[in-house]
Amino acid sequence: MHIVNENAENAIENKSEPMPGRHYTALELVNANFPDPGGYLGGNHFNPGTLAMIAGMPGAGKSMIAMVMGERIASDTFFGPLATKRGNVLFVSEEMDERIPKKRLGRLFSKDQLMSLEDSYRFVFKPGFDLNEAPSRKALHTMVKEYGSKVVFLDCFTDCHRADENSNQEMAKWMGLVRDRTAIELGCCVVFIHHFRKHFGNEKDDIRGAQAIRAALSDLIYLTVDNDVPNTGLIKFDKVRDGAIRPPIRYGIEDGEDDSMFINFTEAA
């Protein structure tokens, strides 16, 4: 015969277990003082603990513009009209080998500029990430922690995973894990570089893949080529979770002497 020990069962049911999460009353939340870390680009872009994306047309210069953004953040200098906040930058390239970025850096920046960055701007090539899998997410986490990176560019989105880009379930899952276990845990912003669809029309639906990709982002920046003015394009801020949409920025690429290259930025109407 089974004898029920009611006192023992009641003790188990009433046992106090710690509840996960941070808890507030409404008044406590309103009165709480949370420091605003600010974004690394323009005050409200590339905030710590978030995912962002730079997407664009073929030939729009996505990787090059991202490299310039990285240098501006690492050196705490203006990116066009936008102020930056200094932070270590990591640029991870799955798409290119060392030769093209080496040439671009040499054309865009002087050796004195690059020397002044010291260890604040680092590059990693061909790590073979599949961020849909735990070992790659752990490797990314280790790199970011080791280098103290605050902004991490991943070039490009498609080459950083082997998941089904058209699956909302798969995209939401692994992007959420990258956000929670790298961006939030280490206080950095992870910026994916991505492509438009082959046939693009309405920009809001132009990034390749499932809608879950867009939903996971705090910032979405588009680059489009201006076909009327050679070697120019527009940087458009399509999604800004923390603040208002800002006006687009026009950029122009010019060749200088001694194989140098300049990118000029102006606010566009």
C-alpha cells in the first residue's frame, strides 16, 4: 500500500525556487536609472547587444563602406556627418581572401592612419563559420572576447552559415543565438553584410531570405548605386530600432594620386 506523505509533498510544492529574469514593479522600472551606452555610429546605430545589417546592390561597395565605417569607429572620427564612438572593431571576411582588403586599406588610408589604430582594428579571413552550429558560434564568441571587439562586421551573411535562408524558423533561431550569446553577453554589435535579391524593387523586401532576418535586426542600412552620377551611391537608413530614421547619405568614390582612393560623404535630400 502506498502511503502519501502530505507534509513532504506540500514542502516540495511550496519550495521557493529562484525565478529567472530581472523583476520590477511598474514604479520601480520608471524610477530605475539605466545608463545609456549609446551606439557606435551616429549615437543610435550599432548599439551594444544588437544585430545590424548593411545590404545593397551588386557593385554598391558594401564591403568597402563597411571597412571605412570600421576605421572611423576604431579611430573615433566622423563617418560623413555621423559622429562615432570609439570601440575595437573586428572585420571577419568569409567572402574575400587577404589580397583585396589589403589593397583597399592601402588605397584608403595612410600608413600613419593605420599605425595609429594599433590593435583596435583587426581582420580575420576564412574562419569557415557556420553560425547555425554551436562550434562556430563559440569560435566567434572567443574571437570577440579575445580582441575586445565592440563592432563586428561579418562579410558576408550568406557565407557565415549553412542554414536555409528562406526558413523563418532557422533564421530566427541562429540569429537569436548570435545576438544573445555574443552581442548581448559581450556588449558588442554584430553587423552582417548582405545582398539584395537578384530582382529588387521595393527596398523593404529586397534583402535576400526570410522575413525573420529583418525582424532580428536593430539597424538595417541599404546601399544603392546612383546610375545618374558615376561612382556615387546612397546610404539609406531603413530600420532604426532606437530612434528616428535619418536622411540618407550620399557617397562618392574618387581616385587620387599614387593609387590612393577617397570616399566623400554628403547629406542627401
